Amino acid sequence: MTQNTPTRRQFFAGAAASVAGLVIARSALAALPEPVIQTSAATGAPLAPNTGRPYNPVVTLNGWTLPWRMNNGVKEFHLVAEPVVREVTPGFVVNMWGYNGQSPGPTIEVVEGDRIRLFVTNRLPEPTTVHWHGQRLPAGMDGVAGLNQPSIPAGKTFVYEFEARRPGTFMYHPHADEMTQMAMGMHGFWVTHPKAKHPLIKEVDRDFCFLLNAFDVEPGSRTPKINTMLDFNIWCWNSRVFPGIDTLNVRHGDRVRIRIGNLTMTNHPIHLHGHEFEVTGTDGGPTPVTSRWPEVSADIAVGQMRQLEFIADEEGDWAFHCHKSHHTMNAMGHDVPTMIGVDHRGLVSKIQKVVPDYMLMGERGMYDMKEMEMQLPENTAPMMAGHGQFGPIGMGGMLSVLKVRKDQKPGDYSDPGPYKFPPGTVAYEWTGTTPSATQAKPSPVVTPDKEFRARKPATGHQH
């Protein structure tokens, strides 16, 4: 995990000048926990607790867990709200707002019963707050600007303090100028672990978490359009798109938990290949055992959290993605005409005399775009990207791969590479004779043996 000091942090153009004078002097922060800043977009190793109550840590997909300090029995964290630059996928970076150098911000992990103190320093060019989504806490700590607290002015630090009263999966995000701040990427994950064995929470071998989020970034640009309501074109897991989303690497036979939160403007049917899972928890807490059933897709609505659990008992590389087709694409345009079936013969050569770089797209569908090395505007993610061992993968956006291996060691989260398929287990081209199709016999026409006549009943008065 790479950690950089605040003086090396990258601020996006324009915002840097407006916040340069807001950096708090180190002497003023002497009583606060040192803010830890992370600029790498790689998946960080689980942060094992070395103080406070013990717990089994989570792994944040393309993210990390925020360190803390113990102060007289209180677990203290320091969040810094600030402009950041996020690598969404290699070759494509976006100007965002986030926490501690990244969007999403770092995951916060605590244990049920912990007393928590959170220092929030605002290095944005406008006021902000933090809402602790799903938590039971005093009303004055709930983080709604004007209703529960005054906003945190630019350059100031506020303190939130409460007890982690119940175990579960939660989020944090602003409730101040949400249209800007959440649209720019301000959110993070929160996990409260149970302090003792819980009848509805099983021990797991791997515990992953990530947030669903989305941005509208025009090709060639770097800053999201914050006033977009529905026409997003960059669909992300933890502000990353495939092939920039890391794989979920597990050992064969592991019990796996995946915690997912949705902060987009629409629902997402999250689908896992090769396995069945159960929804074992929501942001309201663990679900009763009698309410669980096997599923392969779970619809996660706006503002919801879902915990999925399964036994990784099938070796292989398994797709894990949103089942809305346009959410597994990058940088999609909404005004592209459908050209399927249009005859372009003789037209391309004529156009290329005027536009030498013109390429035909969409006559046979869009998969050809994955195989073409089409020049894109600078800082634009290809619509479909990534390669597998059998060729191009015609997907992007909200997609990762669950990699299940028998030789993956416990606690090893490294990528094991492509799956070695046993002989005879890969679909292949058939080169033999193809049996002719059997024609179904037409159904006999049934002729009624009696004739029926319908008579409309008389209505009203007879004249």
C-alpha cells in the first residue's frame, strides 16, 4: 500500500488555487490523529487490528482501510475531505472529490460497542458534512447540514463522536450540497464487526466490500458533469471500471462474504456466475435465516447495502457484474445511431477520401469495436476493454472476476493468473456433420361439428 504525505497530493486544476490557503498548520493538528493519505488505486491488504477489540478485517476492492489510534479507550480516526485525482482505469483519470487522497474514501472498520471519535477536516472549496448512513447515533451526530449541525466551513475541522451500537455494513457520505459532492465521488464504506459470536453472522474466510458509483465524464474530459440526473456513462465499482477493477481471489472451499453499497441514481442487479449466494444482511442488520434463499442475482436499489455470502466450491474464473447491459460498457454515448444491417458497400472508400481515418462501426453489431485499435480522445476509457486467455472481453464498466483456486493459500489475496482449464472442459468449434433439423408436424385443424350463432341481446325500449 502506497501512502503519500499531504504535501505531495494532487489537486485538480482550478480547485488547487481555491483550497491552497485552507491547509491547516501542523501545529494546529497536534492534538489530532495524523491524517493518512492514499493515492494508489490498488486493493490494499486487510488491516489487522493491533489495538482495541479484535476482529477479522475486510478487503476493500481497489481501496483500503483507514488506520486509527486509541486515546483513553476511544478509537480515533481522521478524515480529510478534499479534491482528488482518481485513476478510473489505466490511461483514464478523473478529477473528483473524496477523502484522504481517494474516491471512495477509506473504509472505516470498528467493533460493536467501540466508542468512536472522528475528526473531519474540510479542504474543499465549500462547506460539507458527513452523514453516517445506517448508524444508530445521537441526532446531533447524524450529519445533515442545517438540521443536525452547522456545516463544516472550508478550512475547519469538526468532531463526530458516538458508539458503534450494532454490527453491520454501512456507508458515509455528505448531506451538504449532495448534488455536487456525491456526484464528484464523496463517499466511503463502514463496517461494524460483531464483538462476540452472533447467531445470524457466520465466520467467513474472505470478506470483500465495495461501493457502486457512477459519473458522467465526456470523452476527452477529466471532470464529471455534476448536474446529470440519469445519463451517466461511467459505471464504477469503487470509482473503477473494468479492466481497472481488481479480481476477487479466493481459495476453493472458502466461505466468502461480499458487501456492496449503492450510491448511484439507479438500481443494479448484481450477478455472480458459477455459484449461488444468499443475502445475509442489509444496512438494517443481518437478515433472519428464514428470509434467505439461494440466488445468483441480487438487485441493489439506491441507497441500499447488501451482504452476499456463498461457498466458493467451483474452481475457475467466474464473471461478477451488473446485469444491466449498458452498465458493463465504458464511455458510452447516448446519441449513437443503430447501424445494424445498413449496407455500407462502396460508401466507406468515398468517405475516407475526405476523412482518411473514418472507420465503419456497428454494421454487424458493436463487438468489432473491441477488436479494432480505434483512436480515442485523450483520457477516455475504451467502451469495451480487457483481454482474457481466449481473446478480447466484450465488456467494461461494472465487471470483475471471481477467481477460485485450490492452491490459493489462506490469507493470500494475490491474483493467481488465468485459470488452467482441465482437458475437455472448454467449449469448442464443431467440425463434424450437423444433423438436419427435425420439422415439427403441423397440428390438425379441428372443425366443430355444430354451428353456433351469437345473438346480441336487445337493450333499451323496442320501437
